[in-house]
Amino acid sequence: MNSYDDDKNASDTGDVDSENAAHESESGEDESESGDEDDDEEGEDDEGEGEDEEDEGEDDYEDEEDDEPTLKYERMSGAINDLLKKDSASALAVSNNLLALGTHNGIVHIIDLTGKRIKSYKPHQASVSDTEFDSTADFVATASIDGQVVIQSLSTHESYMFDMKRPIRTVALEPNFAKKSTRSFVCGGMAGTLILREKGWLGHKETVLHSGEGPVWHVRWRERLIAWANDLGVKIYDTQSQMRITFIERPADSPRADLFKCTLHWQDDTTLLIGWADCIKIARIRERPHTTTASSSSNQPPFIVEITAAFQLDCMISGIVSNSPSMPRSQDGFSMQNDTPSSFLILAYQAPDTYGDEMTEDRARQARKTAERPELRIISHTGEELSADALGVTNYQAWNCNDYVMAEVDGSNLPGKPGRCHIVISPKDVVIVRPRDRKDHILWLVDHQRYDEALEEVEKLDEDECSADDDQPEISPIAIGERYIRHLVAEGNFAKAASLCPTVCSTDVERWENWIFVFAQSQQLQSIIPHVPTEAPQLGHLVYEMILAHFLVHDRQSLLRTIKEWPKSIYDISTVIVAVQAQLDRSPSSSSSRSLPAPDAVVLMECLAELYTANRQYGKALPFFLRLRRQNVFELIREHNLFTDVKDQVLLLIEFDQELLERRKQLEEGTEAEASSSEAIALLVDHIHSIPIARVVQQLRDRPFYLFLYLDSLFKKDSQLGSEFADLQVTLCAEFATHRLIDYLRASTSYNLEAAYNECKNRDLVSEMVFLLGRMGNNKKALTLIIERLGDVHMAIEFAKEQSDDDLWEDLLKYSETRPTFIRGLLENVGAEIDPIRLIRRIKNGLEIPGLKEALIKILHDFHLQISLLEGCQTILNGDSSDLAKTRSKGQNSGFFMKSRTICVLCTQPLQRSPQDLLLLFLCHHVVHANCVDGMADIYNHEEPSESISILASGVSAKIAFASVVRARIHQGCPVCHRRSEGNLM
């Protein structure tokens, strides 16, 4: 069972204060301040006692399970609180969100549901015992113990006052009072009569509906039915048939009716709820079934009443209303309904006295006992208590059951808080009671730290509910989420708190940063890092740098992963580089390029490589890529032209490349990779202008094999590139590629012969020594080495051929005289360099030479073949010469066409300037003027040129003679061809 607490100061705030209507369990009831200004000392004592009870109640409350209440309560504040400080409420009527509040001073206050006073007037001189609105909320009927009934219009000056001479306890207006001219009402009181008054032509007509059964305590009029309660029970009257249709007897063991009033409430047109003392009855009115006997049915009322439910409670009932939604109406004007409502809302009063010993003489038992808090209970149609809330009204200890009133109101017009609600009054308080909605449920979940459920409920809110939450920011997902996060942080559940941050913070940069710093101060930054956004929103760079610094100290693998994944624009790369570099400098094995870095150092180098690359400092990233053995190093160097940067990283580059080659060998299983396939060596050789050769050699001197690969590649590209280091290359080649040394010695001329010979001598490389001795001119020593060390006649013959030295051949022949193997070798390889006769004559008699006959036969065969070849060649040569001579003669003697416009090549004038011009025709088909040729001027300038020319041309002999003279004058042949050969003529 829950309760809500009272706060005296709430009446001065002018707003509806829900905090002052908080709920707590029955065992945790707290005492409210006394609101009775007439007895300050008694109020102070009560307050002190209430505080003690509150402390004890709170302790008990902590031990009990706290169930969510069904209803919520708000004490009405505003002007009504000031009014009730000087007066006490005694009656209540509600219509159209207006309240008519009657007081013990006979005053009626018209207020709205916010506590704002609309109107006040004083129709009575004593306590107002009952009030009622008509359906339009225009007329207010009040009954008072001064014996008067007053009906007052709120919008006009129309009013009615009736003096009944006896105290009136209750009054009810006819339905649609404002719209009817009869202005009917019914009232009753201590006189024991129920009077119906109607307005006619001659004034109001009074009709007594019932009398003689004691005071009429309560009356309510619904449609055509009037229900009232007196000392004997409840009766229902039909105004149309003017017949009483039922009598519901008061329970036999019911306590005094004047102390515990009867409460009547029409749930709908056919259902009446009756609450009397501790008993509840539900009466259902239905039409009487038609019978065949007309006489019997004519004297019976048209309706019959059934009691559908009746049960007794453990408390007294100050008010009762239905807790089920209103029912739709049927076509005949009556509401359609279920047999019984789903539940009832009752205002329960715990009676402090035992009413069976009023006649006792015991003073202690005669003294009035302190009353308990009133309660609002929801009771099912079977009488089961579904929920109970204790109301902490002001000075509740002094009030009795009849001091409380409860009324139902449609709160659809209440600003911001639609839906049905109820009003409960005590002499000093007005409390608004509403069903709890989803938002109230959310607030309750939040107050009880059930944040997960609260967030789920917030997500279920529709758009209308969300828009209504603008006045309640505490039920927004953000507010609940932040409160949840604070709760989780306080409990140390940082992981779950961090997981809520994306939902709570969303795109709010400031909120994100605040929570991140909270986690950082709690040394739990690692919990929130996975949820930190890098875009939409993007936080300040200090936040991201703080996270990277955290990883740098605590989790370097995460640092590397984060650097790779995060956009580089969200933090200052230079700042991070400085921090990582400082950490790397303190790391072991970070300064030596040859030592294997420690695992942490490897991660830091990878971080620096990524950061330098992102910052476009590829040259600074290169050393780290090399030490980390990144396979994209060569692409990086070529793409960003880092040849100048690599000139001091030669050894690292080649070492890395050799590791790649070794891996390739292992994968290929047995296939050896050529040294020339080294990508690093190729890169160094191809960019010698950016990577000087001397600088590379200097760095590789301690690694001779790498130096050999480099110099060898240089030599293959250009034999002169590494000439400065030729002697070094001879040594390296002798050590790492002996089989290729002879090729290098033959191809290069840059090395020192004597140094190379000594190197070969030290390594006993005979073939290379022979070559070097030959190049040095010491042919005899070289031949001696071939004969004595190698014993290779073919090599000796080839060596002698290369040197083309007769003395060397003579030495070879002398050496071979006593060696049959060499003689045979010489016989098999004789040629132009040595005469076979000369060799055969040197063979000593009796010397046995294996294969001599075959060798001689071969020599003879070779000579015959040689002679045949020579003869064939001569025949071919003669034939070719004859054919060429004929072709030349034909070409020289053949004619050609010459046009009149043909010019002289020497003077560029037309050849036929005049008929007297002498032209010279050469076998090369060039035609020139005779006077253009040097030495022909005197022949051309004869005294009688035409005659002499004609004479010269008169006979064949003369022509021959003239041609001889001309040929004698022309020494260089065709002047055109001559000048062209000298370059003087184009």
C-alpha cells in the first residue's frame, strides 16, 4: 500500500505539486504537518509524533518490496489553499473540469482543476452539506444544515432559494437542468422526507416522494431514476412511472448511519454503486419482462433491480466510483454495460473507535481516538484489493469518515494532462487522483533505478506522448540515460555505462566530452573508447589525443589498430608522433638497426610508420618500413621518389630484400634465386645519381657479399660505373663467384693486373693466372702453367692462337716433342697457325704416338677439303666478277633521256643555252658544260670553235683524239661526283 506525503508550504506555490503527493507503503506512513491554525500547539505535537512515526515507517519500508502504484496524486495548489487556511471544505461537485467546493462557513468556491478560483459566493449561513452541478456546469445546487437549498446560475443572475425549515443533507438536480423549464430538483435531510420540487405556472410545486424512515443522507438523479439512502436502506424511484422500483436494505450489522454516510454513484444509466459503511453493493436496473397478464403488470414498476455483487471490506467507505472506462449508450438511451464493472475506486477510512460500547463509563474508551490516514483502494468486482495508497492529507488525525468526499471528473480539458481523473477532498486539502500513464511508469522505474526498463518504455512512446514530454525533460531518453550512466559509474559498472553513451550522447559534442573525461578521471577510459565517435559528431582533438596517449601507455596494440582505423584529421598527428617517438627512444633495441627490436618497439615503429605516412613524411617513415620488413617498401620508394632518403639506409634495404629472397627460396623449394633478381640492388643501380656509388660501397664494406652483388650489378649495367672499385670487385668475385672471375677479367680493363694476379695466385686460380700472365705479356710463363699445371693441349693451342707469337708456338712444339698426347693434340688442331709438315718433321723416330694414323688421315682430309673450298670459292669469285663487269658496262654505255630544260649541276644554267655549247657526258650519266670544268676553258675558247668542233667531230679517229685531249685535261674524273665527295656540292 502506498501513500503520498503532505507539505504545508505546497499551498503557497500556486502550481500543482506532484512531489508533495509522493507515494509510500502503508508501513511507511509519514506524518503531515498540521493545517489547523486554530490549534497550533496541538498541531506541533502531532507533527512531532508524526516525525517519529515517519522515521520508523521508513525503516520498515526499506525491508518491504516496493510495488509500483496504480494511481498518481497531486495536491491542488493555488488560491484554494489560501481559502482553506481560514475555512474547511465540506462538499464537492464536479462538472466540465470545474469544481464547486462548499465549506463549513457556507461559502461556495468555483475553481478549475489547476486551483484557480473562478468565483466565490456565500449562499448559506452554516455548513454546506452537499453540492451538485448540472450537466452544463452553469447551475450549482447547494444544500446546507441551515435548512436551505440554493440553486445559483454561474453565467446569469438566475437563482433559487428554498427554506426547508430543517437541516438538508443532500440535493440533486434533474438531468439537463439548464435546458428544462421545470427546474426540478430533489432534496432531503434530517426531516426524513425526500422532496421533489418543480417549477410551474404558479411557482414551484413540492412533491414528497418518500418520508417516515429517518433522515435522507444521500440522493442522486440519473436520467429518469432517482436513488436515495436513509436509515433503512437505498430506494430507487422512476420519475416517469412515478413508482418506486426497488428497496435495497441496509446491512443489519451496519454502524450508525450518521457517522458513516451512504455513498451513491451512478456508474451508468443502469448501474448504481452503493457504498455504506464497510459494505459495497452493485445494483443493476433492467426492464421488467413482459407478462401475459395485463392487470398484474399494470401495477408493477417498469424496471426491476438485481444486486449483481455485494461484499464487505475491512474499512469504512467515504466515497466510491467506477474504475472502468465509461460505457457507450444504447439506442434506447440506456448505457450498454457488462454485468459488473471491472474494478472500483473507493476512498477508505479506517475507523479508530469501536461503536458497540457508547454507553460505557470508561473515560479512556469514551475519548475520541486518533484517525488513520484515508486510503484510495482499487477493488475488483469480487472484492479483492488490487492496490491501496494512503493519502497524506493535512491533519487527517482529526477527520472522520464523513469529512472526506470523492468525485469523478473527465480531465480531457485539463492542459497537458488529459484523461479521466478523480477529486478527493478533506477539510483542508483538495487532491487530484489520476491513473498512472506510461510516463508515470517511466518515472517510477527511474526512481527505483530500473533504468533498462525505463529506456525500453521511453522508446515505446508515440509522437504525441513525446511532444507532451517537452514539459517533462526528465523522461527523455537522454535524461534517463544520463541518470543511468551516473548510477552505473557510481556502482563501478563502467562497461555498461559506456555502452549507453552512444544512445545518450548521440551527436552532442559537449555531452560526449564530459562523459569521456568522467571515465578518464575514474581510470576507466578503456571502457568508453570503443564507443567514442570519430564522425557525426567529431569531438575535440584533445579527446582523441588523450585516448591515443592512454593506449600508448597501456595497450600499444590497440594504439596501432586505432591509428590505422581513425581518420587522421581528428587529431594532431605531429603531437602524437612526438609522444610515440619519445616512448620508442626509451624502448630497448630501438637504437640499433641490426638488432631485432623488442615486441613493444616493433609496435611503436609500426605506429610511427603509419603516422609519418599519414602526415606525408614518407622519408621519415622509410627507416621504420625497412626495419619492419614491409613488402611495399620498394613501391613506396618509387612512388614518392625517396631515393635521396634511402641513400643512408642501403644496408637495411638490402638485408630486407635478401630476407624476401630467402622466403621465396623456401617457398620454391630448391629453386635458387639469382643475385640479379634482387630488387634492392636493382633500385640502387638504377638510381646512382640519387644514391652515390661511393656512399653505397662505404655502407656495404662490412657486408662483402652484398657489396659483391652491388658491384656485379653495376658492372653488368656499365663496365665503367664501378671502375674505381675494380680491384675490390676482383677480390669479391674471387670469393663469391669464382666461376665468373675469368669473365670479369676478360671484360674489364680497370683493375690492376699484378694485384689481380696475386689474388688469383693466393687462391690458386690457374686459368685466371694464365689469362692475367698473357695480358701482362709473360706468355711463356703462362704457357708453362697451362702445360705443367693444367696439361690441357687444347687450352695451350688456343692460348698460342690468341697471342699470335711464333716463339710461343716454337716453345709449344719443343715441349710437345716428348709428349705423344700433345703431339696428337697438335696434329688434330693444326691449321693456318702451324704448318703440319713442320710438326711432323719434329716427331722423333721410334716415338709411339697413339692415334697418329687417324691424325694424319684427318690432316690430309682437311687439306683436300680446304683445296676444294678454295677452288670453289675462286670459281664463284670469277663468275661474280664477270657478271658485275657486264652490269657496269651495260649501265655506262646505255643512253638516257635529257630534256631541254635540264640544267648543269655545276652552274645551274640550262645545258642547251646555245647550239655552240660543248657538253661533256660522263659514264655516271652527269652532263655539264665544258667551260664549267676546270682545265677545259682553252679548248672551248678556240678561235674558230664551230669549225674546230666540226673538224673534231668529222671522223671517228678525230672523236677519239678529242676525247683523249678532254680526258687528259680532266684529272679528277666526273667533277660532279668529285665535288660531292668533298662536300662542296649538294
